[in-house]
Amino acid sequence: MKKTILYIVPFLIAASSLTSCDSLLNVKPQSSITEEVYFQNEGDFEPYLTGIYTFMRTFSNNVTYGMERGEELVAASNSRFGVAWSQNITATSGAVNYNDWYRAIGHCNLLLLKIESFPFANNPDLKKRILAETYALRAYFYFHLTRIIGDTPLMLQAVVDENVPLLPRASSADVMKQIQADLDMAIQQYKGISGFSTTSYPSKYRFSYGAVQALKAEAKLWSGKVLGGGAQDFNDAIAAITEVEATGVSLNADFKNVTALRATSNPEIILSAFFSRDETGGNYGVNALPFLAIIQGALNLDSIPFTQTAATGQGAYQISPLSRALFAANPKDKRIPFTWIVERQSTGPKVAWITKYSGTKYTDDRVSDNEIIIFRLADLLLMKAEAYAALGNTAQALTNLNKVKARAGLSEYNGSGKALEKEILDERGRELFFENKRWYDLVRFHKGGTIDVYTLVPNLVGKKTPLFWPLNTTVLGNNNLLKQTEGY
């Protein structure tokens, strides 16, 4: 994935004019650079596809939508929370401008248009792989978007001139149908590759067959609970996860290796976003790392992952009391040291600093350069437990739940019904803390009837803030066919 940096320049040159999808109407014609220079040879498609992955990397690194709205975090010494965390979201404060999502979708649409009739006489399997990845990426972008704003415009055609359609919001159900269709196309393309093997992970930084099945499982769970798809969706999610399990992934024996090992040597990772010290910008873990000046005098200073200055650590987040409480019944949970550590001062305990995604300590400083996990096996096992529990299959739900508990050194759980569903949610809170999953989990279990998110999340108590985000005035002003998100 280090080649990404090399490919960004040609990608930007070829795609510089694809801002045509910014608001689905406020567009400039596509530059002749793309039409006349790009997509003329087989070798033009791969770097363009690689460039699209920069969007996936950016979205996976954004905690505003997947984490800050939940109950996982509270302010540390240098708070940087905004309206997402406070749940004071309005049509004028924190509203969504979806430009970047549609830029990403637009790139996928253009690639699919240009590759359709291109022969790939020298390497037909390359064409199939590029198609598979592109369909998967478009599904990922739409899934990410519909979880945030719900109903969303469904743009499938490439915009190649000034004739840009004005599109109303499509229903979440229709968007989900398209997501599933794209994922099925990706799976079909992969299976058509010569010598196809389910266990092949050419890169865990790109959509492989296993990663496509993982996304399909998560989308089916969302559809089953949030969109009311029910048993068929749950069974489809289970089948997709079974496919993932057959791809050769396995749980790390030691939980500390989950985020410590890079994907290339991490048997648990299915898909992750690459980060490196030498790349521009760190991952979101930088918000949780304290810098030396704010923890001076700590009695356990050597055990706290800190940076030298505020340039490399923000000291903004700490684990919330509610998230710590999930571990309270099992203080010997093996995940605790790799989840948080309490700063001890001579005056007593202070901040509970997050130790997951603690970066790498170099000779000059600590840098937040962990790869951001998008899918890993423990996540999928808990999804499988969730799907089985929703179907009333307690035995299989417990089997999958307890596989994750076993690694943490916990005894088996033996509950059933709503108690089992709540335990699965709690286990996801322990296992996947700070992995940008929590808010989506809470919405899913809220819609499924397991919890009331308006009583579970402290900053939602007494409020009626909708679960989906509003659109900002720029988006609405550019397209009179759009309606504001319900509740705003």
C-alpha cells in the first residue's frame, strides 16, 4: 500500500475535474485530461483504482459519525468534542455536506464506465479484479453514507459533461438494494478469476473476496434490524460470515497484537486502512494520546503512551465511565491493559488514557501510525452471534460470542433472549472499543429493540435528536429535489 503515495499524483491529474458529484448538481464539465489521456491502456486503470482507496482511508479515520455520538468517550485534559458528542446537532450546526462521499462514488462510476468496453486482452483477470474492487468500494461508500443520513441520492451513472442530473433522495431500502447488488457483482467477478481461491488476500488494504463478504455481512445486519429486513437478512449475514471464516483468517492468540501488528502479519485482519509515520496525517488515535506536559508527575509515567508535544498527541479523549463499567465484572479481562490505563498522580487517580491505537514509540517521539481496522475476525464473530440471537438460535449465538470471550480469558456466557442480545452488544463494546464501530452498533441494537439509545447515551437523555444527520444548507440549496432529514 506504500505505492498509494506514488499513485496519488496521476490519480489527481486524471480525476481533478470529478468534483462534478459534489452536490449532484453544482458541477463543472469534466476536464479533457481524463477523456483524452487516461483510460487508454490497461495500465491506466490500476492507479486510478488505487487512488479511490484514499477516500476509504479518510472515511475510516473519521470518528465524528462512528464514535463520538456514542457513549465510549469523555473529555480528557484537552477536550476537542463538538456537536456530535454533545448531541446538539441541528440543521445549521453539524449538518452534513456529502461532497467527499459523492466524489468517491463519482470516481467509481467513471472507472466502471471506462472499463466496461475495454478489452484487457493481455490480462482479463486484472479487469475482473478491478471491477470487483470498484463495485465493493462503491458499496462501501453508499453503506457509509446511508448509515449517516439514511435516505440518500442514488447516483450510478458517470458524469462526463455539464449535464448533471438533479436527484432526490432514494429510500434507504433502495440504497441497500444497490449496495447488495454491487457486492454480489464484486463476488461474481472474484469467482470468475482464473484459479480463484477464497483464501487469497493479495492485500489486506484493499477489498479482497473475504473483505467483500465482511461488508456484505455488516450491510445485511443493518438491513435486518434498521430497515426491518428480518430473518432473510440475518441468514444472509451468517452465510457471508461463514464465507469469511473460510478465507484463512484466525484470531490473534494475544489481544495486544490486534492493533499492534500490521495487516501483512496479522491473521485476524480482513481489511484495514494503511497508515505510516512518513505519510501525511496520522490516524484518529492522535486525539487520545496525551502529551508530556499534561501528565508530568504521573507516578506511572513509563506505562502511559504519551507523545513529546501537542503536535503529535492531543490529549482530548479518555475512556468513559460507562465503557469502563463494561469491564467491571471481570477485572482480569486480558483486554484491559490494551484498552486503557489510569494516570496516577500523588493526589490520586486522574485521567483514564486510552491504550488502544497507541501508535509507535520511535527514538524521537511517539507517532500515531497504527493501521485503522475496518474488519477483523472478532468483529465478524460477534456479528454472527448477533444474527443468530436475532433468529432465536441461542446455541449458535453463544458459540460465536464465547469464542471472543475465550481469548479475553472470560468464562462462558449462558444467557438467552434479550439478555443475550444485550450481552453481545456489551461484548462488542469491550472487544471493539475505540474502533469506530460503537454508534452504528447502538443504532442497530436500538432499532432491533435491545436497548433504548436515548437512555443509554448520557448526552441523548432528555433529547429528541434524530439518529440520522441533517443535510447542510449548501446541499439543500443546490438541489430543490432534496428534503431535509426527518426530525430537523
